[in-house]
Amino acid sequence: MRGHSRGIGGQSAGFTLLELLIAVGLTSVLMIALFSAMSIYFNLQLDSHEEIARQQIARAVLRQMTRDIQSVVFVKQEVVEEETEEETVAPEDLDGNAYGESVIDPETVSSTYTSGIVGTATDLQLFVSRPDRNLAYVSSQELTSADQRTGDLLLVRYLIASKSGGGLGSKIAEREAPGETDGPVGMVRMEGDLYGLSTAFETDEEFPQLAAAKLQAREVSSLAFRYYDGVAWIEEWDSTARNELPKAIEIVLTIRDSQAAGMAFADDEPDAYALPETTHRMVVPLPLAEPFTVEAVL
């Protein structure tokens, strides 16, 4: 007997070459479609994880900033009236620093400002009252490190560490990423005893300032602040010169992807499928700010 069977009409049973090619083609198309669907699924899943991570980072940063802003202390200066000339001295004349005549420099006013807010569009400096958890205080003569406290008053500052920015931010960027090219390194939060940091600013000592500055979020590539005076948003605020606190502060964070944050100065090509930078906005009211009142026209 022969070793193969015959089908109807005496022909051999099996697939022709054309049928085999069609089956291979259909299988290839199906596999390509399946691979594309899985690739899209994984990319969407990674994007979702990245978006959730950014939201968590923004929420943590904004929560800390809100806590600091709402802990600001401010002592309003009394309006002084001259007895001889009977004219009122404007609040900005009390310290010789008229608001708007020069650009505010947070690094040069720390030694003279003891309450309120000093801020620009990219730099925020807060005078905060927050007791030490252990109530461990030292005298001003015994103050030797950024961790020690002489009282409840703290100086808190937010800025971006960038080598192209100059000042303290560039020094922190050089410390965190030595020998690399220009670019933002991340968001810095400085916290320290008011007396110690004010003295360091006044004497231009770098070590206490750098010791008090911590790189908190590499993912944050830029910071933007605006201050609401009751009528409009402005980009600079000086509580002592204006003799008041802003009604609210607007914070806008720009967050980049984790790869760009972790390899901000690497020569590798960026991920083509990474999410673009995202912005996160929050408006923080100040509890101690006086309500806005419209002056009555006489």
C-alpha cells in the first residue's frame, strides 16, 4: 500500500503554495497589529504613570510652599506724623527703600527685613514663625550651624538652581552637578534661623547659605510667582516697603519628565515618547493679609 492518502478525485490531500503564502501573510499582519496594540498600550501606561508621578511631585511641593506661605509673620509699621510740618510719612520712607525705584534683590535685603515677604517673579523669600520641635534654642553667640535655632523666626526661600542664573542659585547648581553644562538643576528650598541667615547674607558668607539650601525637586525646572494686591497681579512684592502683605500668591511650577530630571546634563538623546513639560498652578491666600477696602471719594 502507498504511504499517502488520496482525496476526492484521486488528488493528494494538503495545502498549495499559494494557500501557505496567504496563511503566512495573514499571520504576519495579525502579529503586527497585535504588536502595535501592545506598544500603544505600554506607552499609554508609561505616560499615565509619569503623569501620576508629576501630580504627586507637584502636590507635595505645593503643600510645603502653602504651609510656609501661610506661616508668614508680619508687623505693620505705624504711620508716623511729623508734629512740626504735620505731614504723613509714607510707609516706604520709613526704611529708605521706596517700592518700585529699584529692582528687589532678595540676597541684599535679608539683613534688614524682619517680617513679611520679599519676592520677585522667580524668587520667593518668607519670614516664618515656627517653633523648633524640641524647643532647643541657643544664644546668638553659640550659633554655629544651619540646624541650630536662636528663636521661633525662620527665613525660608524658594528658587531654582541653575548655572546660568548667577548668584546663590548657580553656586548650588555647581554643588549638585559639578562640571556640567548650563541648565536648571531643580528647585531649592532654603530654611534656617533668621538671625543666622541674615548675618550670613550681611557678611556675604557662602557656607551658611549653602548649608541651609536643599535641592528638593530635580523635576521642577522653573518657578513663577505673582502677588495679588487686591486689584491686580504684580510680579514683585516688598512687605516692608508697601507696609502690607499680599492678599494671595500665585505659584506656577514647571515639571519635566523624570529622565530629563535625572539626566539633566547627560549627552544621551532624550526619550522621543516622553511627555512634554507640564505646568501646575496654585493660588495661596495669606491669612494675615488685611482685607482690601476701596477708599471713599470725598
